[in-house]
Amino acid sequence: MHFIKLLLALGGLIGISQITMANERGEADRWSVQKANDWYKAQPWSAGFNYAPSYAINQLEMWQEDSFDDKIIDRELGYAKDIGFNMARVFLHNLLWDQDRKGFIKRINRFLEIADKNNVKIMFVLFDDVWDPTPHLGKQRAPIPHTHNSGWVQAPGKDILGDLNRHDELEGYVKGILTEFGNDPRVTVWDIYNEPGNLNVEAYGTKEIDNKEFFSLQLLKKIFGWARTANPSQPLTAGVWRSRFGAWVGENPDDPASKLYHFMLENSDIITFHSYEGLKNVKSVVGSLQALGRPLICTEYMARPYSTFEDIMPYFAAEKIGAINWGFIAGKSQTNYPWASWSQGYNAEPTPWFHDILRADGSKYSEEEVRFISNLIKQTNK
């Protein structure tokens, strides 16, 4: 809570200086609290999931021309429609833009056509600091058996992130995507950077860059600037993510994580956050963020058995906090296995599943759970 109080105390001065700098650079301003809340009131309660198709081990395999499968996507988003979900958070990647921007745009448009047909709005994620720091185009690795997210990749890779002289290579990607889709009604929110500064375990045999939080903050500043220049009609956000036991880790204002969170919360039009904790700690996190007066969407939650839909989702619905859980289809990403599967050997499906709701054939992990989700969405948005 001390960290949030510090933000509120500094908010006025920071806001004025940001507006001045933005005007000098020709950037649009951050949305006002009033504009953000007016936008949010016009939306249905957002209930959705982070989506990677069952055929894709990562963002690259989802989108590359030789692996993109609109038939599978259509089938799986049809399952989402049947349940009642109305939003999906979906990751893009800068390498896809570099490889084939025209084809990438074409495939995004095809994806949005399918999502729109199934009444699912999209929150796109532009960058991601989580998992393998050495992404590469082309054929992706096969999943490590029984291992959570064994092939997910960071965007950008560490070679670009760790070199300040290369950050500007990403400008065309940000402005290009937001110019192309920045007024597209099928896109609801731009989540510009997932978990910046996240220090991954060295599971891939590749060391992270030193001072990652510093480099992520420098890149995040540029991404917000490029995104504001593109001036999309949808809100921009970057979600705070490292809470533990209901408090934000790194509340010391001199701590690198606090500097990141400070910047994210002071520049997001709407506030997004992650929490895989139980209800008591989720309420503590939400209470601190509600003090900022902006709409809230939780863009990652639900990790059985620590948190469940039955515990968390009704609270989000009552507070009108958007609820986007991690995972939907148990496929090549294998996020039905827990994070601990990297260090603890599994040779069979875990009980309970960690994330995800459906199997690749559309059958439900829990009929009762899906019935609960569907009824809650219908009741909240009736």
C-alpha cells in the first residue's frame, strides 16, 4: 500500500511533466480518469482467457504462415462462445512483423474475423519478457513432455532487449500494428508489454541479461511513446504482475521493480494486473489498485489449487473487474501442468490441472466448473 500512496502523492507532478513531454514529441496524451471510466462503462463485463491454440507451443507457431490454422482457431473460439466468454488475450511477436508484415497483417485480420464471428473481443499483447529469451523464426521445438510452457518465447529476445542501441528497431512493429488495427472495433485493449522485467529460471540453458529490469523499463518507455504517437482508439495498458501475499514486491521506490511498476501505473489508460493468489490476497491487491480510480482488468489469474474460478471470479464480477484467466485449451503449451513441472518430474497429467479449461477435442476438464463459469457470465451481463 505504501507504494500506491507514493504514486498518488507524485501523480500530479508526474502527470503534468508527462503531458508536456508528450506534446513536445507529438504524442497523444494518456487518457483521463473520466475518459477511461466512460469507456469501461460502455463495455460488458469482460470475462475471458489467455489464448494460444492447441497446435501452437508459442506465439511464433500460432502465427507463422506454415503453421497458422484458422480451422482449429475457429473451432476453439467456438467453444469459448458456447461457454459465454467474450474476450481473449492474445500474444503477438516482433519477429513475425520482421519476417512478413503483409502476411502477418493478413493472418491477424483472419483471426479477428473468426473472433468476431464467435463474439470474442481481443486484447493483443505486443511484447513479453517471460520464458525463452532466444526466440527464432521457423520450425519451433517440440514440447518437453509433461512440462509447463516448455517452448514459449520472449519478445523481443535478449539480443535486442539488452542493447539500448537496438531498441529503436522495434518502432516500426509497434506503430505498424497499432496503425493497422488501432481503430478496429474487434480489438478492445492493447496490452503493450507482458511482465516486463520478469527474471526467468534458466530452464532453457540460456542466461538472462544482467540488469533486465533496467533494460525493460527503457524499452517500455519507448513503447508507450510509439503507441501514443499511433494514437489508437482503444486504451493502452501494461499490467503490474509481481504480487506476493497481497502486497506488491519491491515497494521501495529505489528498487528496479518499483520503478517499473511506477511507470506502468502512471502511463496505463486502464489498470491491468496479474494475481494467482487466493481470494484474501487478491482483495488486498485490488484494494490498492482501486485507489487509482481507473478501471481494472485482471489479465492473469487462476492456478489450481491455489486459486479457482469458484473463489475468484464472483468477486471480480461483483466489483466489475475484468477477469481473464491463464489458459483455455490444453495443448502444446501444456499449461495444465504447474510451474513446478520444470523442477519436479511429471510422467502423467497432474491432478488437479494447474491452468486451462478444455482439452483439445473440446471436452471439459470439469463439467461443473464450466457450468459455473457460464452461468456467472450470463448473470453478470444479462
